[in-house]
Amino acid sequence: MSFIIKFIGGVTSLFVLQSCIINNAKQQECIVKQIVVTEIYHSNAADIFFKEANGDFYYINRGMERDLKIKQLEGKVMGKKITLHLYTFWFGYQSNHISQLGLDDEILFTEF
């Protein structure tokens, strides 16, 4: 009996973890949020982070590997209001993962 419970728990854990990977995001799976950028930085994993005044941050996964340049982004969006499409998982949790980044009518990055 113990083996069966462990097996079911393991399969359930794998399912939950797999469902947290963002692949092929669609616009209807995202919420739209506007923020004013106070800081831009990158991580060792090549993610690009956008921070707002209240300390909240949002990121483009592997943005440096997608040929996005920090200096160019700083010049365009620092201190300005940007529009983010943030992925929302099927179980309702809103991630900080940016699926699309826009400034006014210009799309600076998109996964769609």
C-alpha cells in the first residue's frame, strides 16, 4: 500500500511541476499589466528583469539569449510606463514571466 501511495504522489508531483513550465504561451492565457520601470538588470541565467517602484519585478526568460540588449532596453523604457502580458497558470497563479512587452504602440518583445 505504501508503494502505491508514493507512486501516486510522485506522479502527481511530476504533473504539477510540468504544468509550471511555460511553453507556447497564448495571449488569452495572460493578464495585462502596466508598470513604470525603475530598474533593469539581468541574472546569471540570462533572464532580464524589470523592477517597479514598489519592489515588484517581472522577467523575460533567457532574454539575453534572445538578443535583447539591456542598454537598449534601458534607453527605451527606463522611467516609462510599459505594458506587460504576464502568463497565468491554469490553476490561477499569475507568474512574473513576461510573454509580451510593449511601450506605447511598439512591441519590444513577444512570445506570441
